Amino acid sequence: MTEEAKNQILDITKDLFERFGFTYSNCDLEILSGDEDKEIVFVKLESDEDCSLLLGRHGEKLRAFEQEVRLISAKKLSEKLNILVDINNYRKDRNDLVAELAKTTAQKVIATQKAEVLFPMSAYERRIVHLALASLSDIITESIGDEPKRRVVIKPV
């Protein structure tokens, strides 16, 4: 990805953030490697303001904000990109929380030998659970249900 493309994505993210009435103190862009050699554009935005209105319940509004950044960027750059946005480390903290919940629940499943069903999650969060527990041979994970109430079941082997 060119520096010009990176700068355009940063400008789009900053502009959209300001249009929602917030001010940012820092905005960085990082390129991560994804599945099948696809790049993931990770934009970290920091603000001294309370951005909970933009985050929404369980990050629902953040995902909508992220989708807008994706759509505008795709139109301006004539390229479909996988863009993730994290505001004030919300996504990182949420990922850590979901992974910790998965590990704690897996320990309970191993101890009781009874399946446990987690709360409904986005596809991204379900993937975090599956990856966090992939190395455990005593349990299996499975996604069940339909969106938006799709969830992960952790079962003993």
C-alpha cells in the first residue's frame, strides 16, 4: 500500500470522526498481515473525549463507523480494503475481554464436562473465541444460531 493511500485512509477516518462532533488527539495507521496474504488496515484513533456515543452497545456503532470508513476509502481509492478502526483502545480491550471469557468458560467446561453457551457475538468476536481456544484438546467450539444472535458453544470432547 502506498503512502498516499495510507494518508487518504487516515484523512477519511479523521474527517468522519470530526463530522460526528469529536476531536482526536492522535491517529495512526498500521498494516497487518491477514488470512491468505490479505492486508488488514488497522486505524487507531485516540481522543481525550468520551466517545461512548460513537462506540455504542458492544461496539455496534463502531462497526458502523468502520463500515463507513471502508466504503468511502473503497470509492476514493478504487480498491476494496479490509479496514479495522479502534477508538481509544475499545476494540483491543473488548478482544482481551472476549478471549478471557472464552478461556474461563473453557476451564469450567473441562471441570464440569457440560457444554456452555456464550452470549451473542459478532463474527469477529466469535473468531477470537475459536482462535483463543484452538490449542485446547479437551474442548471443541462451534458457532450456532442465526445473526444477530449467533453465539459460540464450548463443548467437552
